[in-house]
Amino acid sequence: MKFDKKLLLLIGLVVILLLVPMMVTRPYFLHVIIMCLLWAYLASSWNIIGGFAGQLSLGHGIYTATGAYVTMMLFNTFGISPWLGLFVGGAAAVLISVLIGFPTFGLRGAYYALATVAISEGIVVIINSTHELGPFSVGGAEGLIVKMVGDSAAALQFSSKIPYYYLILFMLFLVIAVSYWIKTSKLGYCLIALKEDEDAAAAMGINVRNNKLIAAMISAFMTALGGVFYAVLIRYLEPNAIAGGSMSTQMVFLSIVGGSGTILGPVIGGILLSLISEVIRFYLGGQLMGLHLFIYGVIVLLVIMYQPRGIVALLGQIVQRFSGPKTVEGGVSGVKDSGA
Amino acid sequence: MSVVANGLSMGAIYGLIALGLTLIFGIMKIINFAQGALLMLSMMISYWLWKLTGLNPLILILIVGPIMFVVGYLCQRFLVRPVLDSEKNVREPVSVLLLTAALAIVLENLALMIFGADYVMAKTSFSEQTIALGAVTVSAARFYGLIIALVVAGVFWLFLQRTQTGRNIRATGQDRNAAALMGINVPNTFAIAFGLGTALLAVAAVALIPFYYVHPSVGQVFMTKAFIVVVLGGLGSVPGAILGGILIGLIESIGAQYMTATLTVVLVYAVFLMVLFVKPSGMFGSRYDW
């Protein structure tokens, strides 16, 4: 009975999500929704290493940039379809994640966090000042413009926003599925164990470094796909936007505010927070420089201080308060409350 | 030779910034991501005090230092401590780290709203001067910066070694529970350490403004450098921070003589990665003591 209700709710939600492009006709609004889903996707990708494994990566912009740049350089120079290029870009991101993770994962968390920040800042500087790389044009600080070929599914270029919406929706489902798989697999349990207590996990026979590395590799690959999506959607790569500190910290904040280490927390945090920041920017952005980011920062501060387990925990409490014991008996009102 | 002198002075200032970072980390196990933003704040305050009063920036240390100490103390008391208390049993307090990162965003955008995005520099009487030391000619502002940084670092080291407060701070860093049992007021010591870490930034800020442009995101540049320095020198190590800073400063200024700016950056990161691979705990850090 309870399972059926949950399934019904899920199917209803999916149908609504699939119908969104029919309801939202203005391209600007659809673009805002696409960006919210992209942020939810990126926050979920970060969550695999940052939430599940508890390894604070503050340089995930490295992977969005690697995915985006490698794929688009291959496309611009050799005309290789992004569908193939994304595997090369993803592989490059995985390689970098190993390069950072291998030396630092043997140590405690802080070194990994510092190394990721330092290396991501370095990559921004390098991209900003590299104009040519062998046969490839990188564009330097002026950025890389994606070559236009008109409507083409092979090149992932569409004049309408709708295909992008379905693409990012599919990617979001994919990352949720991957998160669910990790969380319920042996890897997930190993990650929880080493997050709670590294020494105890090692004593139980868990190879701490390898498990962290696997999580970091999966996270890097998924993040690189997000970078590729960004590239085909925006069609212009600006080094500071795609690789910079704001890209990296954004992923972390969205995930933490939503509830890191949970499957749906980063999704909720990503959609909610980027919607809020977009609304603030829409209404206040023109008036005072920095105001919308200031408000954004204050919201994050307050959440960390008063709701450290994230919005997801808050929702859980609300659902429990309204339905508490009834959910155990029949589950009817509980599901209704959370859905309404 | 003047290249080396420039590298030394910039490096000593990097070291000073890294010193604040490493102090806060060594005592509280918190990486303070607001360090860069607090440096920016100190630079802004120093700049405006200089502009309004016309005092020599080097005298301003006596005003900006205490102001930033209070700012740091209050940050620890009202923002960091509540979060730290709720995470008492966690070995690496991640929420606190994010708290400081959020604080950095708030401070940077506050500065953007108040001061605007302009680049400003304090054109003091000695900004354009040079000093001849034998055959070497150095910019006066940078030379004073070097002297200030080294003197303050030395005084700070003596303070940690010789005074009761310094001993309290070091004891708390080694084992906060044992320190509490010995009658040390641990929360207060944390707040003092945070305040001192921030006051060190004020010194760096005052040394910087006569020859370095101030703008709301200036902190980010120094923050990344400070992170590299701290990893190079070893987290929590005072001599490591200063020597690491000087090493990075020298690599930058000497590298800039022989290659492009990008290659210099790449070189800095190459050294950084090499240290991570060969001796991840840095030059003076211990793998176990934190």
C-alpha cells in the first residue's frame, strides 16, 4: 500500500517534469529551469565524492572545464561529435582526478581540499593565457566559441531550448540513479564507513585510498558531462565562468544546503537555491552590484548555522511532524502532505 | 639581484598571510577560507584610513591590527564557535570550513556594494622611491614590506614560545581536552588565536597597500598562494609558512625573468604537485601530529 503511493507520486512527478516544456513557453523561463536542473545535476555529481565519501573537493570546476574544453576543442578542430568527444573529455577529467587524489587521499581531508583549490585556480590561470595548444585553438582569456553548424542532433546544437531540457532531465535522472546505486552498493557502505572514521574503516579491511579514488573518478566523470552540457547549451566557454572558483564553490554550497550525503538533497538544494538566486538577480540585480550574491551568501551562512544537515532534513522533520505515527500505520496522509 | 629582493619581499608577505592560515588551522583544525576576504577587508580599511587621515601606512598597523583582531575575535565568537560546538565530536569540521567560505562570499560582495569594483592603491610618499643596498636597488615600499613581515613573524614566534598566552595557544593546538583539564579556557584561546590570525592579515595588508592594487576580489589571489605555501611548509608549522612563502615568492619573481607569466604559474604548481607526491606533509609538517 505504502509502496504504491510512493510509486504513484514518483510517476506523477516524472510526468509533470516531462510536460514542463509544454507549460513554459517563454524561452527565458525555460532557460532558467534548464540552468536550475544543470546546477542540481552538478551538485549531485559533486555529492558523490563530497557527500558520500566526505572528501571536500573545492575544485570541481577543473572537471567541468576539462569536459567542456576537451570536447569542444575536438569538435571545433576535427569536427568530432560531442557525443564521442564527451568520453574523451570525461576520461581526461578522470585522469586529473587520479592525479590530484592519489597523493592526497593517503593523507587526511584538509590536504585534499587545499590541493583541489590550489590546482583549480592554477588551471584557470593556464586556460586564461593559453591561446593555442598544438592544432587546437583554446582561446585564452577571450574564451572559446563553439563552432555553429545549425540544427544538428549529432553536434548537439538545437535552435529550440526544448531538446536541451530533455537532455538535462535525462542527465539528472542518470546521476540520481548512479547515486542510488552507489549508496546501496558495497562501495557506498565503504564510503560511509571511511567518512565516519577512517582508522576504523581501515581496521575493518577497507582500502581507504582506493575507495576514495573510485568515488573521485565517478564524480569527476559525471561533472565533466555537466561541463559538456554547459558547453553545448551556452556555446561559449569563458575560463572564469566554467573553471573559476564560483563554479567550484557553487556545487559545494548547493549540495550542503540541500543536504550532502543524501541522494535527493543536492537535487533539492540545486533547484531551490539557484531559483532563489535567479529571482533575486531578476528583481535586484540591476540596482546594486554584488547584492544578489551577498543575499545568497547570507542564506548559505544561516543554513550552515541553523540547519547544518540541509533542507532535506528540514523537509523530513516537517513531514514527520504532520504525519508522524500515521505514516507507520497507513502512510496515506504522510505521502499526501509531502506531495502537497 | 633586485629580482631576488622583490621575490623575497613578496614571499615574506605571502608567508605572513599563510602564517595566519596555518595558526588557525594548527589550533582549531579549521581551514579558514575567509582568510582572503579578511585580507581584502584589511586592505580596504587601511586604504581608507590612509586616504582620510593621510598617516603613513606603516603607522596604520597600530590601528588596523587591533581592529582586525577584534573582527577575527568576534567572527570566532559569534559565527565559528556555535557551529564548532555542534560538531564537537567530528575530527575534521567540514561545516565550519564551509561557513568561512560563505563568509568570504558575504564579505567580498559587501565590499563590492560599499566600495565598488574600482582598483585603488595608496600612493604614499615612498611608493615611487627606491633604496640602494650596495649594488642592489629595491623599491622602498617592497623593502619596508619585507622588514615588517620578518619582524612581525619573529615577534609572533617569540610570543608563541615565551608568553603564557602563547603557551596556552600551543597547548590547545596539541590537545584541546588536555588543555582544558589543565585549566586553560579553550573557547577563549580559540577566539584569541582567530583574532591573532586575522591581525597578521592586517599587517600584511598595510605592507601591501603602498604597492599593490586593492579591489574586492584581491583576496582570492593571495588565498590560493597562501594555500600552496601552507601545504609546502606543512600545515600548522610557523617556520614552514614563512620559508614556504619566501620560496614561492622567489620562484615567481625569478621565473618571471626567464619565461612567460603562464609558465611561471605552471612552475609554481609543478613544485606544489612534486611536494605533494614526494613529501605530502610538507617541509616542516608532521603526518601525524594533527
